[in-house]
Amino acid sequence: MILEYLRGGEVFQHIKNKGQYEEADANYLMKMMLAAIEHIHKFNIIHRDLKPENLILAENFTDAKVKIADFGLATIATPGILELLRCGSPGYVGNTIN
């Protein structure tokens, strides 16, 4: 198995160390994250545990590439089937699905 070494660490820790994110930095982060989600969705993959701890910066600076990690709860989506199983990290999971 070959893994990519990501020097930047978790986005969660980066935000914590920085104190707050500037709007431009948050905008960049969201664009990177949404592009990655769009990519995996093209293959019908649902991550199901997206959170700052599972977003990893490739380098140790704000505008580094962002990678999605921890696909342990991921699943393959079946077109026409609604995924209702509540899963993810307890601190991030919502109470109800309407």
C-alpha cells in the first residue's frame, strides 16, 4: 500500500491554531472540499463522515490542497435509493431527518 504524506495536518487543528479563519481562506477551503465531494460523487461514493478532522491539508499553509480522509463509513450510492442510515461522528450527527 502506498500512501500520500500530507504535511499540513487536519483542517480542525489548523483552524484551532489559527484562532479564526478569514473569509477568503474559508472560501478557498470550501471550494476545495466541494470539488473533492463532486469528484467522489461522480463514482457514486458517499463519504458519510465529513468533518474538519477528516479534511487534511497537503502542506502546512492555508491555501494548500485539501484532501478528504477516513472513508471508513463510506458507501456506494444506489441511484433512486435514499440513504437514511444515520452514521458519522456523534458530535456532528444531526438529531432527525425530515
